[in-house]
Amino acid sequence: MNRSGLNQGTSGNISARCGARMLLTPSATPYDRMTPEMIAALPLDGDGTVWEGPLKPSTEWRFHRDILRSRPDAHAVVHAHPTFATTLAIARRAIPACHYMVAAFGGHDVRCSGYALYGTEALSREALAALDGRTACLLANHGIIAIGDSLEKAMWRAVELEALAKQYYYSLQLEGGPVILSRAEIDEVLEGFASYGLRTEVRPSPRTGRGAARGRARQSP
């Protein structure tokens, strides 16, 4: 996250589903010094007081747990404080359909949640509401959450969300502001993304050198 510019210092956190547990980054640990052994493992049916690992899990363990418990489609959660998305979150401004890529987050906009103190049950409720039918949201006066069926997809969405936030922010500076796409226009994109679906990847056969087709899931944005 730091290398991509999504984050600074030790802020933000990442989780991944692992059977009946979640793996979660530890609290207040610089990412460049983090090792696999430092990752905390918590039961998804737990209350955050029991974990495996040498370090205390992130203070945001609650919304990670609640998202993974309530969203079977989520296998990873990325939380960060990227500059442009957080700027919009500070203004409590949702991102409308200023670009067709808003559909990559599951709907016609990216919502901004209500405000609640970090690490609280109230914040978890706000996050779940903002994520209803979506794969990312802004957290008021805080940052972002992006989810995915893999760590790679969740991180991809987090990066895309910051790019979209930056484009929207700059468009607000222009006279007249952004032109917002209609619901019908975004519906077309959502339909296209839904059928983006599965592709067959062709790889060279080690014996013949010819393309050997292997079915592999290629997910839509």
C-alpha cells in the first residue's frame, strides 16, 4: 500500500479470509518491517480478544471481521487512507458516476459512510451500510475500504478507487464541474462488466510449444 501511494506510515490494514479465521495485519507495525509470522489470525466468530500471533491485531479488526462474516463474496479487505479519496471522505462527498469505472465498485456511485470513531461497533455498522451492494466505500473523515474475492482484486479496487477519486476531485475544480453519466449509461457498463466473465487463457505447451488452452477465471472489474 505504501509503495503504491495508497498509504503512509503504519496507517491502514489488510485482512484475508482463511477458512473459519481471518488473517489480519498487526497494529502499529511498519509495513516494510512486517514478516509473515507477525500476521494475526482471529476466529471469524470471535470477539477480537483471542488471536494467534506475537502482535496485537489492528484496532480495526471489528469491521474486517464483520465484512468477511456478512459478505461471502469478500475474501480480502483493504483499508487505507489515500489522499484524494480521503479528501472526499473528509468532505463527506460520495463519488458519483463521473466516469464509467464507478461501475467497477458494483453500482452507480461510491458511497461515503456516516462518521464513527475508529475501531468501534458503530464504525462497523456504518461501513457495512455503505458497502451494501458495493465493493468499496469511503469512510467519513477517515479513509476507504475495498473488498475482493482475492487480495489482488481488493488491492486493485483500492488503487482504482483512489484514481477515480483523484479524477473526480480535479473535475470539481473546472468550470461547470463534472458531467455525470445517467443511470441508464452506468447500467450498460454494469451489464458489460457482468459478462466480462470467464476467458480461456492460452499458454504454450512445454512439449509442443503450441498454445494449450487452460480454463482460468478472469473476473470482471
